[in-house]
Amino acid sequence: MSSKIYILLLLFVFMKISIFSQTTNTKKWRKTENDSMQSALMMLDDGNYLMALPMYENLYNHHPKEEFLKYCYGKCALYRSDKHEMALTLIADVYNRNRKVENIEYDLARAYHYNYKFDEALSLIEKCIVNKRVSVETKKLASQLKIYCLNGKNFYANATDAKIENIGNVINTEYEEYVPVISADESLMLFTYRGVNSQGGLQNDILQSDPYGKYYEDIYESKKENGNWSKPLSLETVNTRSHDGAIALSVDGSYLFVYRDSGDDHGDIYMSNSLSGSWSEPQKLKGLVNTYSWEGSCSMTADGKQLYFSSERGGGFGGKDIYRATLLPDSTWGNIVNLGDTINTALDDDAPFIHPDGITLFYSSKGKNSMGGYDIFQSKLNRKDSTFSSPINLGYPINTTDEDIYYVLSANGERGYYASGKSGGFGLKDIYTVYPGYVGKKPSTYLVKGVLTENNIPIEAKVSVEVTDQNNRKFGEFNSNSINGHYLISLPSGGQFKLTYQFKGYSLKTLEVNTINLEGYDEKIFDVNFIPEPIIEPKKDSLSTLKDSAKVPPVLEPLASNSNLKPNSILQEKTKNYTTLYGDISAEGLQFRVQIAAYKFPINYVYNHLNGLGEVENLLLDDGITRITIGGSFPTLRKAYEHNLKVIEAGQKDAFVTMLYNGKRVFLEDLERLGIFIKK
């Protein structure tokens, strides 16, 4: 930048903030300091206070007597929570030396407000409002700040018993971590990170590397292992060089809602899933949720049927409003409804979180009785008329004089999670836990979770849930994770539910859950292992079975030996008699086998007790059923019968002889009708 442009820029900024008692003398500054000053001035003029802050801080530390630097540093420090004390010190010193600086009363009032010195702030606000040199817009801001101060005095003097703890340096760094989202059982957390590890590093507005640029948002994931959070990992399949922010997670942790801004849509909501074991490429939500206005936060109900989201679309009550969308039969989101003025205000209302209980809504608002910027509120849904109760401010110390937003509560109600830039943390913004994290009665919800497997191998299976006390109304359908088999379903209080577990052609498994009298939190671990079950085939003797492959053909019951085993049916005795009559007859295409089991979905079983009795084979016939046989094929019924006795005596009491003719299953009577068995 030329010295002429630099001087003009300096004059422009000086005119905006009035005349200081002494001007900044940069003649003796190093070139790097002058360059830094130029960049900081441009950022300040553009309103990029946080980007300009470290530059002014560094310059002020080297030139602490420069009043202009002191003011600029203090002004920027107002925009970072951990710098509020410094902002107050600097701006107060400037005010005491020169009260003609533009908006100095309002800026100092803000500094007092951030530091909980409400009376001092209110005194300055009154001076600001009557000051003729102050613009109408600034007076409007001062009037809103007055409301914040009055609310703040009340909440600060009547602090709640809530305890707030930093989640620790495994998650938090010297940079920014915010918008934590959790699965209902707190086994999984995703959050938004912005710092040196962001993809692309420092970038300008067109995503080009720039040492004076900014870091863009990425999403990180951490899992709770033995009660502790694991080292976070970047979602490589989701993150890009642009902004990718985590904004919501489904109850079971399988569906992630992502904020993205492509540059031409002002910001939209996308969704990714991890059912295949890794997070999929996010897809923009289909339907009417996204518009050409900003949509940047949301929360899905436990049944997956409704989505609460915030939008700047027209027709609201002002700024950002919270809406509700319904999942339609074609899998798009529609039936958009504004939550009304009970929830929404003329100011911004954002970051909805609907608890797994389905009725407790948390969100952040700059209106209502906020004590400064966004405060977190709690409201309850009336299921009868779908209206919400008057919101309750969670109070101090959960809410502060700064921005408090993106709050979530665990299913059991024990902990809340949110981010704050308060002093004493590890960096710019840290994630904190809150105990307890609600007002009034603890939310009531019932979690059913477990692992679904096939022969102890994790699978992706379906779980259908019905409300049995409401004419079997469908509550929802859920899937287990294909990699680990985990599933998690949150059921609200006040109902009776039936969970049906389905996988391929296996018999259905069911679980009944009653939450009618549920108060508070409860959970049940219910694992399902789908194992092939032996097919019990009907006791029929008919050649017509060969003509109908859709029917399961009958089988012979186990033969009984002449030893200690006694015949247990007429059919077994008949089979023994057939052996006496036709035991040595053989024919081309006819084979006899010893069957020990039959399954529709076979797996590899181990028959250690049958060692030495021949090879175990799987024999798939055209009826779709696999017969498991042992000892191979025998040419006559007698040889098969003798081997069958050995198998029974070895402990396989349900073994029996089965017959195949030209690859088809046949029966003793069929062989007589075919003329193969002829009495000599």
C-alpha cells in the first residue's frame, strides 16, 4: 500500500473515532509494524475485529503509550470473551483522557456490562442516549444494552446451583472448539473446530492461502472410552477447504447435520450418515427447509419425523426465527411451521435442540429476558395442541453477558454441553459441561440400545417401533450400524411400545416396553443375535411335493436303533420296516444320505461329537433349503440306515435317512410308486 493511501486511511479512521490527545507517530516503526498496522486498519474498518485483535495487541505491547493503539486494541477486545477485562481497562483509560471519541460511552458501557458491572454500564448508557452526537442506530443499540443490564443484574444476583466445568484439553485447544453435538447416550461427540489444523490453513474469502486470512470450520469426532473422551479425529470424508460445521446429531449418532455455505445460497443444511462405518459425503436436505436465505442450525426429533431449524427467511418475527419441518412420505422435508411469538422474537432466535424426550426444547435468543446477546432458554411442548410453554431463561452462570448458544442436553438429563470463550479456558472458545443442565423437572426418556448380529457378526438390521396403546401407530424405523451392529432408540414417556427386529428371512424378534409411568431416565440393553434355526418339516408322504417347489418337502423323522434308543413315532418304525423290505435295492440316480440338520440360512457348525463318522456336507436343494448330511452318499437304504444308527449313538439323536432321486427329494412311498422298491 502506498504511503498516500495509508495516510488517507488513517485520516478516515481518525475521523470516525474523533481526535485523540496525541496522534500515532509511526516514523520510527519497523516496516513489519507498519505493514501490520495497515492490515489491522483495513480489518477494523471492515468490522473484522477478531482478525485485527492479535495485530493490535502485538503493536500495543510494543508501543503502550500510543492512545490510538490503546483504543483500537480495546475496541477489538470487546469481541473476545477472554479479553473483556483488558477491554475494560483500555477503553476506560481512553475515556478518562478523551470523552469526545465517537461512541466511547457506548463502548465503555459494553465493557462494563461484559464484566458484570451493571450499574456503571447503566450510568453510561443514560449519557449515551441523551448525547446529541450519538447516532440514532447507536442509541437503539444502547437501549437494548440497557435491557440486558437490567436482566443481568437480576440473574447475577440470583445465581443458580449449576456447575460449569471445562471438558478438558483432550478436546479443547488454544484455538476454537464449539457447537458440541452428542448421541443420546453420550458415547459420541462431534464438534466444530477452527484453528491451525483446519483444512487449507489461513485463507482469504476465496479460499486462497493468505497469511492475513482466517481459518475455516472443520468437523471433529470424539468417542467416550472408559468414561473419557478420546483424541478427536477430523472427518476427512466431510471436511473441505470451506466452512463445514457440525450443527446436529441424531439420537443414535448415525445422522449428522452439517452447515455449509457454497457462496451463492447464504448457507444451507446438509446431512451425512455413518451407517456404512464412515461418514458419507453430506447431501443438501431435500424439500423446503433450505432456501436462498440463511439456514444454519437444526435438531431432529428422536423418531426422525420432525426437524426444528433456524432460518432468516422472510415472513418471520424478525432476524432469525425457529421453524419446524415434517418428514413427508417421499423423504423430503415439508409442512414448514413457524413456532410463533411464544418462542420467536423481533431479535435473533437460533440453535434449537429438541431433547430425546420429544417435548423439551432448548434454544438461544437475543430477545426475551436475555442478559446479553444470546441466552439459552428452555420450553416444553404440549403434545395435545403442539404449542410451547413460555420459555425459561436458564439463568446465571449457564448464561452470561456474552453469547451463549448451541446447547445440548444428554438423554439422562445429567449433563449439558455448550461452548464459551470465558477466561480460564484453553483457548478462544472451549467446550464445557453443565451440571445439572435443565430447569424444573428432569426430562423423561427411555433408551433401548444394544448390538445386532448374525451368528455373532455385526450387521445392519432394521428395528420397527409401534405404539401399541395407540392402535399400533408406527413410531419409527431404525437401523443398526453395519460395522459394529450398534443401535439406539429413544422412547418418550407415557406410552406402550413394541420393537420388532428384522433381518433377512430370520424369525422376527420382539421387545415390549412400557413407559406410561416413567419419570426421569431409564434404559435397557437388548442384544439380538440372529441364528439359523432348524426347519421343522411337516410329516407328509406325497410325490406331489416334487411338483411344488414353493412348499417345504416333508422329511423322515430320525431312525431308532436296536440299542438303548426306543422308537418315538410310527413313522420311525415304518422306516425301520422299509429297511427290512428294501434295504439292499439300488438304482441309477438314487442315493441315500444321513441328515443331521436343515436350515434356510446355513452357517458353519462344528460337530465335534461326530468326528470319525465322515465328512459333514451342505446340500442345497431346489426348494431353497440346505440339508446338512454326514458320511457322504450311500447306494442302499440299509447302508445309510446302519450309518444313521452310529450317528444317533454318537449323540445326534435327531439324525435320519433322507433320499434323493435324480437330484429331487423323495420319500419311501414315492419309491414304491415309481417301481424302484419292488417286494421280492
